[in-house]
Amino acid sequence: MNLDLIHDGVLATYRLGMGPVTANASMPPPSPEGSNNWVISGERTETGRPILANDPHRAMTAPSLRYVVHLKCPEFDVIGAGEPALPGISIGHNGSVAFGLTIWNADQEDLYVYELNPEDAQLYRYRDTWVRMERRVENVGIAGDEGAEVELLFTKHGPVIHVDTERRTAFGVRAAWLEPGMAPYLSSLGNLYSRDANDVRKVLNRWGAPGVNHVYADVDGSIGWSPRALVPIRPNWDGLLPVPGDGRYEWDGFQVASDLPQIVDPPKGWVASANQMNLPPKEDWDPVPVSYEWYAPYRMHRIDEVLSCNDAFTVETAARLQNDYLSVPARTICGLLPDEPFASEEAEVGRELLRNWNHEILADSSAALLFETWFRSELRDWLLEDAISGLVDPSKMAEALRAVKPKEHVIGDASTDMLLFDRLAGSRDRLDQVFEQTLGVAVARLRRCFGDDIGAWAWGRASVSRLDHMASGHFETAPSWVTVGPKPKSGSSETVGLAAPSPINGIEVTGASFRIVVDVGSWDNSLVINSPGQDGDPRSEHYSDLYETWLSDEYFPLIYSSDALGQYVTRTISIRSSSIRSVARQRQGVR
């Protein structure tokens, strides 16, 4: 089931528990990726040691996106997780410092629009002349075929992504992460050797891509936040819109790391990030342009209130916060529902259900299903219509709504919805009228989709975890290992325990498959989870053996010390140099 599409009829690829229905889209839309992290000083923990927590929000896939690994050699001894294609361990600890990251939305790209020569589409205007694009031809291998030749075009700014010969226009991208030395996460290698917080800060000053909120803590108790990215200097524009590629809009180098904000040992005893706008107030730094677009702030609001009211944090309470499903938008909106009953029977059913709810988006919650449905469809529709009603001819309202209404639910939609809601909240009578009208429609729609038994309604019937192997589309009859799940999933795009379901079929497309909580200095007390499992081979018992643990919001110990590790070893694989030489000789046909 799809919460947005229910408004237009029951349209989805399938709906769990409700039987097959018709499809209206061929693929799920992209979903932005975010993360949570925080670091707490020993002054606010039960043990007096810092605690660092991190849960990146990425695409939910099988096999797991990340791999938990312990690398030990004479030069370093580091444990944590990285992505197999990227260097180093980006989240974890090395026995001296712990480190984690979330995306920091620094604007590192610009889209350029080029005027093309009428006689030659590979000439573009730059200043007072025509400049020829650089052309490369590469062969892309295709299994069972000779391959295909692909033409690649480049301007002074970077790759050309589209050419419109009819309009004599081309589009190209300049990106900071295409600059030399900007391989994503490359600077993570420096954390392998860092001995204290000061070393971490020096390493991060070389960080270029992607833009990241780094948090860290060392065994001496120092904690900090250093957002880092290669941020372009735009002397005469803000980067929000495409600009002509004729030389009038050129980057003037990059901001130096020392010009970017950072926090070291904050007086309040903690620092956190959740992809929200977190540039400090002007009085706390000398501002430089970084970005104008950020994620919705509601996860951070919840993290802030939990961290601010606890002076005895433990590893376990940090883990619970990573799996916190309270929705700040739900609490705000439901708190404004009237005390008096609605006249409409359907609206009153909804009012009673939401007023007696704890605002947690749990898989077995009927109120969560109602709120998410109402908030993302009926209430959103009304808010958008109200916002533009004074700007649009009434006869063209339907057309205008189609133009401005988000076509799919993605992370961050709630930010706009809540801004629109604030316009309404000041008028009590108008608020009650809108609530009654829209809530009644939402209840009636859920009755049609899920039946009259409200006790059988559940958010987990609209939000599910189902992990499909990357090869799943290549089987006529898919083997059982191709899919892990489906299972009902708690959480939404606005909860700290994030779970962003696809609007096409309700399957979670973005979430926290990897979570880590580090007890800095007492490393064996740390916790971790990595769904669905550690092994990428579907035949392995460890391919999906962590899935149920992850689904239950549980963890396993991240053992670090050699003494403790010996108690948990179940298998040891030794790779000896003589064996490697033997294998190499066999491959060369030498006996």
C-alpha cells in the first residue's frame, strides 16, 4: 500500500496483506540519504567516559551495504565499518579515538548552461570565442557482445550531461568531488593512525568529499564536531540555480578548512547532527557560504530534547535513542486537535484515535497509520491549496496543485508541510474546520483500504522491510535467498529511528542498516548491528542471520580486545604467504 497513492485509488505494485493490485509506476523514486550521529562527554555519562553513536541512513539492500571489520597490524588497530569499494574505516575507533559521520549538505556542484555554435554542436560560447568540447570515445563491455562505443563530452567545467541540438544548448556539471584527490572518504585513512582528538582535527582538514559532519571522542575525554567539505567560493552568485557557462560565473577557489565551523568540548557536554541546518549563529564564527538547502530538522529536534534531559547516559540509552520512533510533527499536530468532539462521525473516530496516541510510529500502531496517511495526503493537499489560493485563479486551482504537490514522499517533505501548517495554526476556528474535514476523509479512505476494524489497522501494513538482492531482477523464477523479509517496519522519515518507505509499494528504501555505539576507553562495551548479515554470499549462514536482531532494534557486542575476542571466536581463516604463492603458480599452470 502507498500512502500518497491511496488518495487516487488503491494503486501500488502490491499491498502486503491485501492481495495484488494494479501498478502505476515502474520503479521507486530516489530517496535522499541522511544519518544521525552524536557524541556525549564523560560529564554526561554514567561511567564518566565519552559515548559516540552513529547510524547512517542509506539504501536498504542485500547483501549489506557496509562490512564490519577489525584490522590489526603493527601500524594500527582499528575496528568499525566501511563500504567495500571505499578506502579505510569511516565509522568506528582505533583504540585511542572514536569517529563517526553524517552527510553535511555543502553545495559542491553547479549546473552550467552553454550556448552552442549553430554550425557545430561541439563548440560552445566561452567569453568572446567558441571553444571546442573535449571528446572521448570509450568502449563499454557487454556480456556476450562486442560492447558499445560511448561518446563522452567535457567542457572547461566538467562533463556534459545533456545536449539539446534543437535549442542549441548543452548542460554541464562542475563538482568539487571531481577535483584531483577528492576520492570519496579517502581521508578516512588518516583516522587509522590518529592518537587523539587533535590528530583527528588535522586529518579532517584534508577532507574534501562528500560533505560530512564528523564527530569524534578520545580516551582523554575530548569530544568535538568538525563539518568538512571542499566548498567552492562563488563570488557573484549563490549556486541555487543553473548559470550560463560563458565565463561569467566561475569558482574562485575553495574555502579553507579553518574558515569552516567546528566545536571542541562544548559546555553543554554533547554535540549531534542529523543533516539539519547546523551552521552556527553569526556571532560564533565568521560565516562563509556553505549551502542553502538542508534536511527537515525533526530528527534533530528529538535528539536534542533527549540528550538535553539526561546527565547519566549509557551505551544502552544511546542505543535506544537510535531506535526512537517518536514523530515530532505528529506530536505537534495532534497536540492541536480540539478537546470537543467533531460532529462528523468519521472525523471523531480519527480525533479519538490520535488524541489517545503516544505519537510513536510503531509497526503495530493503528494511530500511526492514520496520522501518516492524513499528514501526507489529505492535510498536505489542503495546506498546499490554502497556501496558493490567493495567488491562483480558482478555475485553475486543480492545475496549480498538480504543479506544486510533491509527486512522491521523500525525506524532507515534512519540513515544507509544517511551514505551511504554521500559517494555519494561529486560527483556532479555521484549524478545527480543516482538521474535521481532512481527518474524516482520511478515516473513510483507510476503511475502504483496510476494513472497518480499526484494531486491524497497522502502520506495518503500509511500511515494510524487504531486502532484495541486487541480482533479483535477473531470474525468471527467483530463488528464496533473493529476498530477505518482508516484515513490518516501525519508523518514518521524521523519526530518529528512520525508515523511509517507497511511495510505490511501501517497502523501506532508506534506513539505518548499520548502527554503532562506542564506549570510548572501555571498547569491549561497544555495540553494533549490520543488517542483514556480514557475508555477501547467499549460501552462507551469515548472509542474513542479523536481520531479525536488527528488526528487533537489538545489537551485538563490538569486541575489540584480544582477551575478550577469544571467547567469541567460532572460526579462524589463515591465509599464509606460501599458500598465496601456490595459488598463483597453479593459475599460471606451474606445478
